Amino acid sequence: MDNSLKEQLIRSMFRFKKVGMAFRPRIDISMGEIALMKGLDDRSSNPGKKNFVSSVQKSLNITKPAISQMYNTLEKKGYITREIDTNDRRKIIVTLTPEGQEILKGMMGAADSLLNEVITRLGEEDTKQLIELFNRFVDVTESLRNERCENDNKKGENEL
């Protein structure tokens, strides 16, 4: 296989990761924290639906340590509050504060504006093709990761 193709793919992935920074206005918040806040906001728009720490973590497919760190950071910044559920003291309810809602609104507005411009410049067909390729890329890498985990588990079983 052509080594330059592998190098180009790696460089493109790093460039893509760096582009994500353009979606954030100049405030101290990570893309993961934005996704978490958006998830909280989406879930809270459903009347009677509580945002439990565990359910939000599962819906966003984020590891427990990573989401715990994000919750801590967002709480210190005053963007969320956490409180024990009075119906089940084992559960913690997470809520966006008014300041968190305002920050999220600004972030989403900036991202929406930037995405509109990107789609306009790329064109709808190329954007659809790009989405399809991103999804295929993720599917292939997830499949490879799962296969390697299965192989590692089989090796471990054979060594016993």
C-alpha cells in the first residue's frame, strides 16, 4: 500500500480536527462540552423528561470518566447545575443554567452560520457525499477496532 496515501489521510484527519476549532467562538469551552450542553438542552425540551447523568452519558456515547470531567468543568463555569433526584437519591439530575443556555444559543448560532457557508461553498451534492464518506470511514474504523478487540480477547482465552 502507498505510504504517501496513509500520510495524506493522517494529515487530513489532523487538519479536520483543527477545523473544529473554527466552530467555537472565543470562549473557553470544548467541542465535547458543547455537545454535552446541546444534549442536555435537547433532552430538557421534552416536558417531564429529566436529564440524569447516566442517561445523557449513554445517549452521547461518551465514557464515564470523560463525561464526569465535562460535568465538573461546566459546573465550575456556572453553565450547569447538578442535584440529587428527590424520587431516587441514587440519581443526579443535570440542568443547564440560564448562563449555560445563553452560551449554547450563541455557540449554536455561530455554528449554524458557519455550516450554512460551508454547505453553500461545497454545494449540497458534495456535502451529501462528504457525509456518506465520513460515515463509511467511521463504520470501517469501528469495525476494525471491534475485530481487534475480539481477536485480543480470543488470544487471552487461548493463553489460559
